[in-house]
Amino acid sequence: MNIPNELKYSKDHEWVKVEGNIATIGITDYAQSQLGDVVFVELPEAGAEVAAGGGLSVVESVKAVSDIYAPVSGTVIESNEALADAPETVNQDPYGEGWIAKIEISSQDELGELLDSEEYEKLVAEGGH
């Protein structure tokens, strides 16, 4: 399983790549493998305000419909529109082309609540909860 060191992780299996005040968010390799083949991604609207732990997106797979939660609070500045036509990209490249949204972070303090790769790996090893 792929857990890149440079990313932060939520306990809900989202990853966060922080660049300045912008957080790129997607679901982890573990999450996509648990979901199975992704068939639809409901993308957040640009300009939407999101709160850490609040709903950001919905991913539908052949197995289940799963809510994706915002790991940080802020304003959605971009959604990955390519997923509308190719939702399977979430399975094929979860940490790259399969990103879901970019958020302008309103509170850098929240980043401290996220897990590093080692902590996330331990969470997954314990069954993912």
C-alpha cells in the first residue's frame, strides 16, 4: 500500500498536500482499495465554504457510496473536473491525477490535527478506524 511521506492524512482516509495556504485533497490508496471501482465522484462547487470534518464530496463505487470529509476548513477554489468523465482515476492514481479538490485553508492550526504518514500507516494496520 502506498502512503507517501510528504502528505498529511485524516482519520477518515483523506490525504492533504499543503502548498502555502492551499490544500490539495484526495482519498488514500487504502480508501480507494476498500471502495473498489469508483464509478462517480460528486465534486464540491468552487467558492463553497467547508469546515474540517464536514462533507466535501461523495464518491460512489460498485460497492458503496462514501462521504468524503474536508480535512481542513476553508474555501474550495478548484475541483478536479476531469473526474466527471473519468472517475476511475481515483483508483488508478489516488495521490496524483485522482485528487478531488483544492481548498484555500482558513486555519493553519488545523493542520496539526492531521496524521503524518507513520501515524496513518499505524491506523490502517489497526483496521482503518
